[in-house]
Amino acid sequence: MERSKSSVSSTLILIIFSLAVNLDLFSHYAKAATSITNQTLDEVDLKLKLLNKPPLKTIKSSDGDIIDCIDMYKQPAFDHPALKNHTIQMKPSDFETQTTENDTSKAVVFSQTWQRNGGFCPEGTIPIRRIQRKDLARADSLRRFGQKNPYHVLSQATNTTTRNDSPKPVVLKNGTRFTQAPVSNRSVAMLVTLGYNYMGAQGNLNIWNPFVVADEYSTGQIWLKAGISGLFESIEAGWVVNPKLYGDTATRLFVYWTKDQYESTGCFDLTCSGFVQTNPKVVLGGTLEPWSTERGPQYELPVTITQDENTGNWWLKLGQDVGVGYWPGSLFGYLKQSAIMVQWGGEVYSPNVRKKPHTTTAMGSGEAASALHGFASYVKNVRIMDYSMSLKYPEWVDTWADEDYCYSALNQVKYGVEPTFYFGGPGKNPLCP
């Protein structure tokens, strides 16, 4: 009986000791988990502090965006080491930009939702779309927030195209060859010119609102590129539907830049340092309106990018008159001199391009280029600028589509009428399984 009592007592002691140890371990892991959570929250708070500068005025847009009016001299651009002692260029240097007679960029009208109820930022400030915790929560990592995924070329062995007839190399008038290796996570349909030095480009981008799968994006844009094989620099502008970045499926104005083929530099809009904004009336990343509809009115975003002949800065204008800001030439190596390639068209980002089943993310209007005006997305008023500092239709252009049966490209040429470039498609369809 005594042994039994002793045994019970020992057992109780062991149970109590075990509970104490387990409670201690639980407490330890709970503290560790809390520490990790707090560390992550601290990192999020730090990122938000870096992204969101103290506002002088705040505007709540009807589309849910919060727009902060930030002191122009405290904008994110000046966090970049290359812009430590940068002096803001308030407007492009004065020079005559000659255009052809059928230039319609001045006649095109577009607006942004935040302006609908009289929203504006005072002079000396710029409007920035506020980044919130929910925006960062959608990102793959805090470090890469606002960045495109790296540009990874597929080898022939791993290229799983939906068809065997890959695009053929294009030969330019001056003998320069253009071909683009397949990329694992992007598909483009575009008009391209290269082989010369370009100081600018222009195009009226037809505005649509294509269907986009979550975590993917679709654009209508202009690219200016320079560099060497396997490493290019790029500045880009146009419209985008990007649910992962913006949290909705609205069509938005965007800018982008990269110095290393999207590997680690650059970002959308002002989500990192680099682009210098000067305009108090335009929100980068802000919703565009209205959108084009099939058989209905067609709306355009007139984009002009030109390099300032005195400063080397690359200026973005919406049309020719509305200067938004610029990419400083000091950000770049090759683009500090000029671009050597210009592209107009659309890009779809998805891990499921060149695969079966193919992504259903659409490009442009979602219709193939052959559907033409009122159905397919287009680019009109295509222009390049060379050393003459005049905007003109390129001497040579051709089309390129990575997956022609998924997203197509067509430059419609009619006698006596300037060509119109059409692009787009639905993604997955009977010809693109």
C-alpha cells in the first residue's frame, strides 16, 4: 500500500514536472513566434515608412485609393544613391518637337478616377498612391514589392511551347537581325524597330480592361531598350491590369524601369526610388477611365517618351503637353546615351505561358489582332525620335508575337493611310490549349 502511494506520488511528480517542462517549451516557442511576428511587423512598418512619405494633403478616391500629396523634394526618387545630389528638372529643355500633320495625340482625352470629385494636389507637391499593409501582404517578398519577376530565358530543352512553329527571326532593312529567345514567364505581341539610335518614342495606346488571373498582369505599353545580349536596360510606360500589385482588376497608368533585365533594379510607379515626378495632377498607378468597349467608343492613352538633349533625362509625357516626370539618365549605363530598340504592344506575365493548360489572362481587349478596330486593341500615331529631335514614323518596323495563336500582332497597312498596329488575344483558346 505504501509502495502504491509512493508510486502514485512519483507519477504525479513526473506529470507535474513534464507539464512544467512542456509549459516552459510552449512559452519559449510562443515567445519565439511572437518575436518572429514582431520582427516581420517591424519590417512591414519600416517598408511602409520608406514607401509612404508624410503627406501635406490626403485625398480619398471613389475607387478606394488613398492619394497623398507629398512634398516634391521628399518623393521616393531621392532615396536612390545615384540621385543624392540631384537637382529636379521641372520641365523638358525648350526645343521644337516637329511632328507629322496627322499627329492626333493632342486631341485624345483621358482621365483618372481620383480627379472625378475635384481631387488635386497643390503646386510643389506630387500625388502618390498610398501603399497599405494589404498591398504588402500580397507581395512574394518585401524586398521585391513593386518589381516584375526576373526575366529568365528558357533553354531549348525546357521550352514547352504550345506549338512547334516558334517565331522566325526578323531581318531589318539595314541588315540588323531581331529574334527573341522564349522567356519562362512572359508572352509579348508587339511592333518593333531597332538598328539605330533612338532618343524617344510615341504612341496612342488603346485603353482596355482585359481579364487577368490573380497573381498575373497584362499591359498595353511602350518600351525603350538598350544594352547587350543577355542584359538590357528598359524604360516603359502605358496601362496595366495587375491585381497582385494594386489589389483590384482596374486598368491603371504605370511606369517602369530596370537596369539589369528586371533582376534586382527598378519597379512599377514610385514603389521604389528612381522616377522623378513633377506633375501634381497625375497619379502613377492611378485608375484610368473610361475604357474602350467592343463596337463602342474607343479611348486612348497618348504616351510620349523623349530624352532631353541637354540633361540626358528621359521625360514621360501624356501626349506632348502634359509632362509627368522623368527617369534620370544617371540611373542607367546604356540608356544614358540612347535607346537602340523601341517596342509597342502588350505583355502578359504568367507562370503558365508556353504551357498546357495555358493561362486565360487576356492581352489587349482579349480579341486577336485580326479582329481590327472596335474589337482588337491598337496603337496609333506610332513615332520614333532620332538625332534630328523630330518625331516621325519609323523607317522600318515589323511585328513579333511569342505565341501567335495565344496573343497575336498585326500591322495594318492601307494605301494612303498611316499604319495601325493591332495586338492581343484571350490566352487559352482552341488554338492555344
